[in-house]
Amino acid sequence: MAPEQFRSLREKIEKKETEINLDFILEDLKKLLEDNKEGVEKIAGIVKETYIRPFLHNEGSKWHRSRIKRQLWHY
């Protein structure tokens, strides 16, 4: 590819970046991903507390699995 073609291609890319406001999109995407991560972490905590914790019980300082069948009977 000749230098003129590279220059023309670069100009087209820069023009398109401006048209679509690429900087805003990238910044907004970063915020959206951070918010999604926070939401997923909250959901994971709820699931852990609601569905997994009942299957564990504390004997001294160690957690042991209790009998799942007995725990499911309570639901």
C-alpha cells in the first residue's frame, strides 16, 4: 500500500471516530462494564447467602457440608 493510501485510510478512520464520538463510546462502555461487574457481584452474594449457606453449618472454626437432603426438606 502506498503512503498516500495509508494517509487516506487514516483520514477516513479519524473522520469516522469523530462522527461516532468514539471517545464517548469508549468511556461510556467502561462505566457500563464496571456497573455490570458490580451488579454481578451483588447477585453472586445473594445467591451465595440464599442458596449455598443453608447447605453449610459451622462446627467450631471449620465449615462442614451438612446433609443436602435435610436442608432441601426445609424449602
